[in-house]
Amino acid sequence: MSELTGRTALVTGVSGQDGGYLAELLTAEGTLVHGVRRGTGPLPPHLAALGDRLVVHTADLLDPSAAAALVREVAPDEVYNLAAESSVARSWSQPVETALLDAVLPAAILHAAAGVTGTSGQPVRVLQASSAEVYAGAGVTPQSEATPVVPVTPYGAAKAHAHHLVQLHRAGGVFAVNAVLYPHESPRRPPAFVTRKITSTVAAIARGRADELVLGNTAARRDWGWAPDSVRAMVLALRHSEPLDVVVATGTSHSVEDFVAAAFARAGIGEWRHLVRSDPAFWRPKDAADLVGDPTLARTALGWSTTVAFADVVGSMVDADLALLDA
Ligand code: GDP
């Protein structure tokens, strides 16, 4: 690990998929990370491994004043607001919690950040984890930073509110960045997401522990990237010379069915269609047909590109789920 740089970052949602990869990346380069999470149980091993480079705060971020107090108290150089109700599916059944976490919390953070000076003497910078879902109803493919913000889900609506607030605070002088994240996966993705549901079920079928995979809309297309790549883009975006909105995407979409086919192939199962069943319970009131981002700005302004191809994203998730079963 490098020497500490004196830079301090506050990461909300540190116990999530992205929070973990981000804390690993930042601490490895010598940044002291203050991570916020809701629970109080033992830390997952990848966070425990970071030792005293990670200071964990427990706070209920449904209470926006708790987040604001942390921003003022820690006075970090960088805030990465990753805490969210991150499941679009759950946002239909939990619209109030979604609004509080995905819209009110960013409002509190942005408001508190105005006027805070970080440990390195510069005004604090804020990165908001915005989402492809803000463009879901725009009827344009691929989507770019210029695409109109037209959400079609409670999740998208809340993220859109935060997206606009970032732009308003930026106009008011806060260094605030929207990283417009397309779905990004890894073996740490929770099974509420279709990718991990597919890989964990396919692994279970391969080991004789499940006999079918039950899904909803398999025609939906998503631009699935690799979570550590997306997290790297967040850091590059926050450290850009000017605050900006930037789409973080691979530029290619695949259908849920493509993902299923790739997962069965990786697990060595050739004939799979009879193993997959459709259930209306997993269909949503509204679902974007094709979310695919144009990563031109990320490439030109940030020098960012993806390092893991779709087949390898699926492959590494299937391999990890097989290894969990074989352990
Ligand atoms: P999202 O893109 O953030 O909503 O991430 P998800 O992984 O939850 O869903 C991705 C796509 O998979 C959406 O178009 C869903 O409608 C579709 N999908 C199809 N079957 C399922 C399922 O069983 N679970 C989930 N979560 N999504 C499913």
C-alpha cells in the first residue's frame, strides 16, 4: 500500500458492491476513507482488510440530518454518495424509502457540502452516483449526457431529482459531479439484480441444487459493465479539472436472454431453454427496453475505458458462484 496522501474521502454506502471496490481503490492509493453504513454487524472481509485506512461510521441515512452532520464533521476532500435504494424492482414497492435515500439524501449532502473545506484546504468535491434510469423514457439509443432526463420508475424519478440538484449546486459554485452509471456487475452484486440471480441459479443448477431459473422480462437490454471499472470512472470524474456530468457505460447492450445464454455456456450446460421459466411476478409496471450509454465523453475527458468484456463479466460471476457452492 502507498503512503497516506493526506487526502480524505467520505463514502456513503460503503458496505455495498461499489462502496467496497471504491474503498479498496482509495485506500490503496493512500486516501483515508470514512465509510458510512447502516448496519453494525461485523464488517465484510474485504472492508475489514483495509484496517485503519477505513474509518466506519454507522448512521441511518434515511435521516438526512445525519448525513449532513457527517459531511460537516469529517470535512473530507471528496464525497462519494453511493448510498441508495439501488434496486429498480424494489423502488416500486418501497417508493418512500427510495425517495428518501435516492433524492433527499443527496439534497442533504449537497446542501451541507457548500461551504465545507476539505483536509487538503480545497472546497469539498461531491460525486453523485446518478443512473442510466434517468434516461429510461427518453426514447433515444444510445443515451449521452445530452439526452433528456425522463425517468419511468420511482428509482429513476428519485435519481433524476438528485441529478438535477447536482447541476443546480454546480451552477451555484459547488464542485458537484454526476457519474451517470449504467449497470455494473461483479461477484459482489446482490441477488436482487437479475445478473447475480442468473449466475447464482445457473451455478446451483450445474451442481444439481436447483432445477429451474424463473425470470421476468428477458428481452430487456442493458449495458452491463464491470463494477471496479465503473468505480475507477467515479474517481477520475471527481478529480477532473472541471465538474461535469459523465455517462459511465461500455457502449454495448445485451439482452437478459444473452446474459442467461452466456451464464449457462460458462457453466458447461449446452441445452438450457427447458430450464428457464417466465413468471409474471418478475415483470415490472414499466421497464426500459434498451439502456445503452455512449461513453465518448468518459473516454475523451477522463481517458477511461472498460477493461472487462461482457463474456468475462458473466464468466467471473458464474465462476465465483460455482466456487461458493464448491467451498
Ligand atoms: P436494473 O436495470 O437496475 O433494473 O437491474 P435488474 O438487474 O434488477 O434488472 C435488469 C433487467 O432485468 C430489467 O429489465 C428487469 O425487468 C429484467 N429482469 C428479468 N427478470 C428479472 C428478475 O427475475 N429479477 C430482476 N431483478 N430483473 C429481471
